[in-house]
Amino acid sequence: MDKVGIAVVGSTGIIGRVHIEAMRGLPSCRLVGINARRQEPLIRQANELETRLYPTLDDALGDDEVDAIVIATPHPSHMEITLSAAAAGKHVLAEKPLGVTPSEAKAQIAACRDAGVKLGVLFNNRFRPEAVKMRQLIDDGAIGEIYRSEMSSAMLRTQDYYDRLDWRGRWDAEGGGALLNQGIHGIDMYQWLAGLPETVFGMVSTLKHDIEVEDYATALLGYAGGGHGVIHCNTAQAPNQQRISLWGERGALIMEDWRITLRTLETPVQQFIDTDKTIAFVSPSDTEATFEFEPTGRTHRHAIDDFACAIIEDRAPAITGEDALGAQELVAAITLSGCRGEQVRLPVDRAEYDALLTELRRAGKLPR
């Protein structure tokens, strides 16, 4: 296979258009056709792109020139589309998050595995050079063993944002809020760098919007070996903030709105605690390094290229369904803990979380 034939499902939306533009000129793939729910915009788009129009998903899946689909629809539809694509023998690259629940994510992973097709998830921020550098520094032992970690993802949304589309902000349609939708990129990045905890104690609330789902969430995480972590996501804070802080025996690695700083200790923390005799409130001396990166534009291009190359080379994509499951677990754990008021262990009990979502959909609001 020289080029992977791709159909974009959900092509007329903002993200669908991003995917189509990202594919332009890639040597690894080509756009075969497009599919969307609303037919009039789909017809106009197909004419503009001079590409095939698929009125239904089955039409796209029935085209022999389509090797893979890119799912750019809202996440509540991902499972149904993925299962249909896997049954048709098509590879799948899905926008984040993979599903509404860990159960849905696992079902998609199993379906693609059983069908022998590849499943990738578009956590495209992992392809940013800043993210790659952070992962490299951690792997190289630059900060040593991590014992403290924090992530804050604050992306303000107006009431109009939620009101504009009828599926947003509702438990029966969106299945979650600031955690599952807006904060999922930060949560994925955090768990990719810091790892998954053993326990979660979360708090969730609807603070500033007229919606059913959470717009404000915080969690305390417990790690094997005694380390702690904190996650905070909201759509109610201004100014916006994206921050990850990782503290280890040899220093700290901090990302603040994609500016990366490495603080390297001259003496490791435990060694300094055990040996320093200074009678003062002191800390080991450290050096600070920052990094410059070339502007990358949208990283969807890198993600789609990697996925197409994975098909051509018959290897796993950079971000598999299993890789994406970590963020899904954390979202479910924080939500479950926040609603039940008790600590939750990972992996989340699938039946218990599914039962909680049934309750939330019925109630149309978070419990007090």
C-alpha cells in the first residue's frame, strides 16, 4: 500500500474540516470521500473538495478504496461508528475521547482487535515538540523519580457555547463536561507523563453555567510508593491556563501554557534532607533551563500521518486505543468519586460507573 485511502466521518464540522486540511499533501494518505449527518452542507463540501460524497456511514464503509476512517463526530457517537467500521474491516482513527465511558472504550478496543484493524485516538497534543521534550526528559531521568505532580486545565466557555448545540452540557447526550470534553487533552498529557494513580478522591460541581454536567472538578490522586498528584479542570475560570508540574528527586519539570522549564537540583532531595546541616530554611541549589521550539501549527497533521504510516508499515499507531484508556479511567474515577463522596480505586468498576451514568441521565444534574 503506497497511500492509505481515508474517509472523514463528520466532515462538515469544525474538527472534520481540520482533519481534511491536515491531510492535504501528506504522502502517506489521501482523502477518498466524506460523510456527515447534514446533507446540504455535505453536498457543498464535496463539490468544493471535488471528492466523493457518502450520504450514509454504510456508503463510506462499503467503498473498497476506503482503507480507514477518521471519526470527527461528537464523542457520544464514536462507539457505534467504530464498531461498524471494525465489522467492515476498516481501520479507525477517532477524535478524543474514544468514548463516553471506559466500558465503551474497551468495547471499541476489543472490536478492532478482533477484526484485525488498527485503532488510533487523536490526542494530538502528544505530537507537540514541547510534549515530546517533556517525555524525553522524564525518560532520561532528568528529574528522577516523580513524587508529586499537578495538572490544571482551565478553558473558559460561555453559556452560549453550551446552548449553541443541543448535545452539550447534558448527561444523556454528552456524558460529561469539563473532564470528559474540554479537559481530556490535559488529563491525557498528565497521565502520559506522570502515570496512572492507584486511588482517586474527586470533587465535581456545576459552578457557573446553566448545564447538567460539571464545569468544575478537582481530584487528589494517590500513587504506589506514596506519591501524590492533583488534577483540576474547569470551564469557569479566566484567564485560561494549561499547566503541568512534575516534581522528582532531582528537580522539577514545569509546563505553563506550553512554555517548558527544567529545574535541576545540585543535590537530590532525599540526600539533601538526610545530610544538610544548615540551620535555616533552605533548599538545594538548582539551575534553570528553558527550551525554544519552532512553531508547529496544528498537530493533527502529525497524528494522521503517524496513523497512516502505522497502517502501511503494519505497526501500532503512536496512540492506540489502550493508550487512550488511561485518560478515560481518570475521568470516570474523578466523576464517580465526586458523585459518591468516597475514594475510588483504578481501574474503575465498569458496572458501577455505568450505573452512575444511568442515574445522572435520569436526574439531569449532579448530586448535591
